[in-house]
Amino acid sequence: MAVAALRASARALRSGSWLLGTWQTQIRDTHQRASLFSFWELIPMRAEPLRKKKKVDPKKDQAAKDRLKKRIRRLEKASQELIPIEDFITPVKLFDKARQRPHMELPFEESERRALLLKKWSLYKHREHEMERDAIKSMLEAQQEALQELQLLSPELHAEATKRDPNLFPFEKEGPDYTPPVSNYQPPEGRYHDITKVYTQVEFKR
Amino acid sequence: MAAPVRRTLLQAAKGWRRFEGHWAGSLGSRSLAPAAAPLSSGSPWRLVGALCLQRPPLVSKPLTPLQEEMAALLQQIEVERSMYSDHELRALDEAQRLAKRKADLYDEEEDEQNVLLVQDLEDVWEQKFLQFKPGARITEADEKNDRTSLHRKLDRNLVLLVKEKLGDKDVWILPQAEWQPGETLRGTAERTLATLSEKKVEAKFLGNAPCGHYKFKFPQAMRTESSLGARVFFFKALLLTRGDFSQAWKKGQHVWVCKEELGDYLKPKYLAQVRRFLLDL
């Protein structure tokens, strides 16, 4: 725009220098110019100088920050992504029809045998449960009697016997296996690569 | 019923000392509180803390025929209701391919492709399994019926029994110790455990409370005004240290028995009380 103004003024000067009338128009606004040969003052610079955007900038920044905060708030309010339970997600390869076994009809004898076996088993388990219950009951009774005797004998000892034992729990013990441990067993060499997927739930804290 | 005398097994070689003398001596040497009578209330009963040390089973019990049948049935049902696994699918494919190859009678293509058949894999696995020699479930001690060894009857709970000389008789009892003033009864049981063997024996005591008791009166010859009889309180503990430490005890002085064999060793009334709190496994 300045260049165009400069060109226009140069043209005006050139054209004016040839004709008397234009020369007079040139003199018209000399009162506004500092010197006749000053080009840069021909360019109309009467507009206000460019402001340094003092007030508008902070406003814009503040508006941007507010928008960001609103977005964060919306994200927080929305339900968080839950950690997937891998047991509940059926792998895709198991939906293959070829994997299904052909349905076999059981012969009559087989189904009869199974029904009878299940009945015998339920009876056996019922009896086993009763035996266990009686054993536990007798153990508890023996303990209660012992505690009562101790109470009659000496109350202080009874008080100490009925105190909680803080060293009892946590108690960890490995159960029985099928075969006893071999004394000079050499386990196979190798490294253990743990490839379990660990999910973390990101918590948005304000 | 002879009176149980507090003696360590290591001192079993010493002769039988008079009960009152031993009691006074032990009190004088060890206890701090004035102990004219064994209990503060001056009752005529002696207090004894006994230890029921159990070795938990190392091996699971064998299945009864009914249990075996049921296990087989459950396995069968599981296989019927399952889907084909990768291994089985591979086996089916190979069976089909072999049948096709035999039917078509030309084996130009895919000759060397599947060198490793499913059958070969299974054979390799079988070989590997046979190479592993697991420990024996029925040990030598079982066959020799050596009851002092800890390595017998791996599927049962074993209880420690100790032979004490009481009066002129040898009696099999659970290891016990006389209670001393200033300690709890459980402390008495722990003391018994410590004096059982020179090596440190680790045992987990199942709580502060006794699991059973047994009371008896001394024979007439031994009764005095202050000691009419004794009351034994049993405390259960589970043996944690592995390994045989039968060398620490004298021959013929201890025995590890399961619940059925208790009857061979214990007196009837004592046995009756002990059986109540031993879980029948």
C-alpha cells in the first residue's frame, strides 16, 4: 500500500513538473510537509500508529486457557476407561465353527451309569461333611472344656490363654502335592519372561 | 496312674528322683516367685503344659475307588463340553491329509512340509515325562514300619510321642513340662519344644489357648497335702522344619504316629482325651 502510494506520488510529481497547473497543486499542501523533497511524508500516514495489543492479548490468552480447562473438565466428567477383564473377552479364534465338537448322543447305559454315580457321590460327600463337622465340633468342645478347667484353676493363666496371638496371622503354608520333593532335583535352566499385560487407570486429579 | 515327672530326655540316663525333691529343686533353681505351692491359690493340682507337635502331610491322600470314578467322569464331561484345541485341530487336519494322500496315491507336492507330525510331538513329550523320576509316595520307612522316622506316612498328620519313665514304668505320653510360675502355659509348651532336640526346631503354635486337657490323680504312695494330682494342658504346634532329626533323640525314646496308631502307645483314658482334639486325616 505504501509502495502504491509512493508510485502515485512519484507519478504526480513527474506529471506536475511538466505542467504549471499541477505544480501549483503541488504547492497546495506544502504547509503540511517539512521539506519539498521529502518522499516519505507524501505517503498518507495520518492513521493512528499500530497499537501493541496490550489489552486484547491477555483476553485472548485467558479465553484460550478457559477453553482448555472446560475441555479437561468434560474429559474428567465423562466415565473413565475401565481396565478390560481379559477373562470375559472371548478370543476371536474361538468363534470358529470348525472348533466345535460334533454333538454325541449318550447311550442309555452311559447316562444311567452317570446318574447313579452322581447319586452315590452326593451321598458320600454328605457323609464326609458330617464327619468333618463332628470332628470340628469335638475339637471345639475339648478346647472349651480345657479353657474352663484352666479358669477354675487359675484365672490369670486363663486370661493369658484367651488373649489374641498377633504372630498367628498371616500364616502361609504350602499344601500337600502329589509326590514328595526330590532332594537333589536340578530344575531346567532358563530365563523367565513375564509378559503379563499391566493396565493402569489414569486418574485425572484437579 | 503314675505321675508325670518333668525331666528332659537328655537326662533320661539319670535315675528316677523323688517327685517332691525334684519339684523343689527345679523350683529353687529356676523360678523367681515364691512357690510354696504350684499355684497361687494353693490348690493341690500340679500344672503341666504338654506339646502336641504335628507334622503336616507332604503328599495328598490316595483316592478311593468312588473318588477315582468321579474324577474320571468329570474329566470326560469336561472334554465333551469343550472345543477343539489347536493341538487337536492340527491332529485332525493331518489325519485328513494323510487319508487324502493315501486315497490319491500321489505325493509330489508337500512331501517334506510337515515333517513333525502330531504323533511325533506326543512321543517326544512322553519321553520327557518318563525321564523325570518323581519322589516316592510310599517311602522305605513305611515298608520297614520304622516309626521313629519322620519320613513315613507322608499323607497323614504325624504326632510326636515320647517315652517317659514314671515311677517304675515306662509310659508313652506327649512331650510335657511342668509349669513354672512366671510363664504362661504356652511358654511351658515352647520350653518343651526347645528341650526336645539340640537342633533348633521350628514350629508354629496355633494360638495361645490349649486344645485339650487331661487330669489325673497320683497314686496313693505319691500324694502329699499339696500335690493331689496333675492337670495336663495340651498345645498344638505344626512342625515347620523339614528333614529328619531323629538322630537328636535317643533310640526308642520317641515315635511319630498317626491317629490310628496312637492306641498302640497311649493309655486308654489319656488316649480318649487326646483323640478328641486330633483331626482325623
